[in-house]
Amino acid sequence: MGVSGRGSEAAGGPHPAAAGRCRAFLAQCRTAEGAFPYTPGAAPRPEPTVLAVAAGEPLPAAWIAALPPQWGLMLLPAVAGAQAPAICAPILAWLLQSRSLPVEDVEGFDATIPGWSWVEGTAAWVEPTAWAVLSLCRCPPLPGIGAADREARAAHGVRLLLDRQCADGGWNYGNPRVLGQELVSAPASTGWATLALIAARQAGHAVPPDALARADAALDLALARPGLSSLALAALARRAGGGEAAPFIDRLLPRISPEEGAGGRADWTALCAMALDGIFL
Amino acid sequence: MNRRHLLLGAGAAALTGLGANATSILRQPEARVHGLRCAAYTEDLVGRVREGIAAFPAFAARVRGAKVLLKPNLVEVHAGRPVNTEPRLILAALEAFRQLGAAEVAIGEGPGHSRDTDAILWNSGLADLLQAAGTHRGRYARFTDLNVDDWAEVEAPHDFTGLGRLPVSRQVLGADIVVSMPKLKTHHWAGATLSLKNLFGTVPSQVVGWPKNRLHWAGIDNSIVDLWSIIRPAFSIVDGITGMEGDGPIMGTAVDHGVLLFGENLPAVDATAARRMGLRPGRIDSLRMTMGIGGTISALRIEETGDALPTIPYALLPQWARLRA
């Protein structure tokens, strides 16, 4: 993924009218700083801003540069590493040193693999780990950030994601099972983890084809339990794997409006805009 | 003479021999919990909720002109598993508070794990119900995802977590009346999840991480009691029409219990609900911790009104067998 990578795809995306409705809503949401809140009128936040940038909105450089590294910025090096290296370098450096804490007394998975947590000083979870892997694998080389360090930490993330893959092929939020009970996967976590593993494979990391095939099949769970961000992420991941995203897009289209975007949320709307535009994430 | 009077009569002599326990019991304010039998979600739920609220006249009088926030327990949707507060009951409560003259009735929840709140709303049926009731307006006009709401850091009066201040959603802090609407469930980390545990959803996950991870690391029970001390919800409506036993709060199995519980003292409501689940409330750490800071869990201090509610021993995971009454 990356702003540099979307280019003409966005202009000639397969669903320009619906994508335009998403962008109309995002324009309503943008704050004076150029950043984005989760919902119109609220305070701007890192996550919806980074997703909006990934969807092609301008990067609010000054606003982002003033923020301390945090989970909402984890994806930024993957999104804007090429266009804003000075802003992304400290975030990438933070991703290299940030480590989740191990958890004791777990069963059925390796809780010692150092992944990434939502907040410092807590355990690893699938989504932050997937974002870190995406940034470590997708961001172009940045001054002061060693390639070997990036590869090593990305390898940790890949190990963790493979370790946490559920029996149904997708990902729950953190664990594949708890207290002896197999957990069922969650569509949004599955979408992010699949995108991360595809990026890791493309960056040269060893990702078993079977794991990716099972993950790809599990994306269809988003059709059984549809939600706006789940459908958009399933579309992005299916397309990244070379598959056909139409089943997910067809479910999204009726729910996009210029007044409300996708569910009245800037973060979901940005994901839908990417899915509708055919952006490769 | 009601059930409390009987209990007080029977317990008076016992109290004299209890020493420290008697002191502990007497430190708990007297509380009342109203129970109603309700066999199915197809019954007149608005009428049942109104009846439950009417059992607390002082509270009912506060509703007129107030901004009411309903805080249900919405987690994720799994076919055949009663994970969430039933949407029909949520809608009934919304309608009941409107009929009682509330200036505004909103619904807010910050689900623990799932970030796709849209999926929960639609797959649970709540979005359809709100839309049909004319309250949805295409953008959950009456629903706030508290996980991404603006927030304020609020000092915890007793600071059991050691965090000092906890972030709480502005929607919650701005309400005149917060109504906790939990599902009657067992919980594999906390023993049971009721009105107090339900307050986890008032904390924006964008601050503490999913699934409220910082709170888990600070101690679930500590966090539960701190949140109750901060928010002090005015009322609780417990959905026990269908409960969950075993590996709750998600992977457990349904219990057709047929009860609704109402009350102003949330620990008292939860203690009573726990007894109806066949649990000993004093062995649920968070409930025990509320004693002395305004919570009531002793049966000797709780007046139970309304219908006689059945007690069904809920199946427990082995590690929670100690909760069994």
C-alpha cells in the first residue's frame, strides 16, 4: 500500500460514484487542521486521519508530527512513508522498539512472541501487530532505520500472526482459543492479518501458502456477519491476494451515501473509499 | 411483611454473633431490588420496563426532562448464543423512558472486542429496530459508539486500579441518568457479568485499547469498582429473560430464566441477580469490594419486591466453582 501506489487507480476506480460519495463525506469531516475525527464534529484522531490519508486525502503533516507515537499511527509508514519520510521515521523507529508484554498461563499459542499492543505495557493483539507488519514491510527505506532491524521485527509479527490463526483460517482479536475453547474469527481482524501476511510475503518473509489460502477463504465470513469495515477490509484483502472483491463490494454499495458516508464514520468511510476505488492496500 | 422483613427477623439474632461481619453488613445502605417474571421477548416489554421503573417513584420522577443514556451490553453476534442485551428490550426501555417524559434517550456502548460496531448493530437486529422506530436516521442518531467518543479523564474516588484517573466517554458524563442494561451472564474472567461489569463499555477503547486492555492489566475487579464509583449509574435493568451460563460472556449457552431485575443500587441488583444464578455474591470480588463505599450486597439489607423470581443454578467453569451458593 502507499499513497504513491494508488495513483490512477483512484481516478479510474471501478465504483467512482460510490467512492465519490465517500469522499464527499470525508470532506465534511475534515477539521481545520486537515485531520479527521471518527464522527463529524468530534475531535480529530490519529486512526481516521491515517486511514483517510490512505484513501487519498492530503496528509496533515503538522498535525501528525505533533503527536507522540501511538497505535493510531502504526499504519502511517505504510501509507505515507514515501511522501513524508521525516514524519514516518520516528514512528517506524518506535515500532522497532515497541514490544508487547508476554502473558503467562495461556494454552494453545505462544504468548512470548513479541508483537504489538494497543497501549504500551500490555499484551499483543492481532490488529496492531498487523499494522506494524504492514508498515515494516511496505515503508520504503528511511534514514537511520536499519533494514535488518526491520526484517527481524517484521519476522516477529509474522510469527505471531501465524501462531494466532484460528482453526477456521481467520483471526479472532488476539487468541485463537481461550480456556480450551476454539474461538471463531472476526472479519475485521482477519482482513488486517491477511493484508499483513500478503505484504510480508511480498517483502520476502516466509509465509506458508496454506496459511494464506485458509485466510483468504475465511474472508468470506464477512458476508455472513457483514459490517461496513469488515466488508471493506475483506474486499481489500481479497483483492490484495489477487481475488475478486465483488461479493463484498456489492454488499457495501447500497450503504454508502454522501451525507453519511459509511455509517457516519470517517474511518469506515475511508476504508470503503479504498475498497471502492480499487486501491491496493 | 415482605421478604426483607422476614430475612431481618430471622437474621437479627445471627447478626449479634457476627462481629466484624455484622459491622460490614450494617455499613451497607438499605437497598431495594424489583423483580419481574417475563417469559419471552414477545411479551409487552415496554409495559414491563415501565412497571419496573414505577417501582422506584423517586427515580421515575427524575426521568421527566432528563437526558437518559441506556448502556446495554453489546459484544458480538453469534447465532444461538445470547451474548447481547436483547435489542427488543433495549428498544422497550427507550420507549418507556420516552413515555415517562425524558428529554432525550440515547443508547451508547463501547464493545469490548469488536471494532466493527456496525456489524453488531445490524447483525443483532438493533439497527433495524431503531430504524423502524424512527430513531435511526441513517446514522445511529440515537446510538453512540463509546469506543470512539470524545472523553474526559475522571478521578477515581477510591482508585483501586492505581491509575488515578480513568477515561470516560463524554456521552456518559453528559447524561443526567445512566441506565446500565446488562445481560445476565457468567464471565470466564470475572465470574459473572452484570450491571457493574457492563460499565467497562463506558471507557473509550481508543484510549485504553481493545478489549479495554489497560483495565484488564489494572485488574478487572479493581476497574469495575472504580468505574462504578466514578459513574454511579442511576438505575439498572438486567436482561435475564434469556441468560448465559458456562463459558460466558460469549461462548456460553442459553438459560431460559424469564426474569427482569430493576434497581437503583447497582451492587444490590447484581447481588440479587447473582443469587438467582445460584451464586454467592460475597464471593464475587467486585461486589464484595463495593461494601463500605455505597454498595449493598447482603440479603439482610436488600428488600426484594415484585414477583418471586426463580433461582436457576447456572453452570460454571471449574475455576469459578467457588462462587456456587
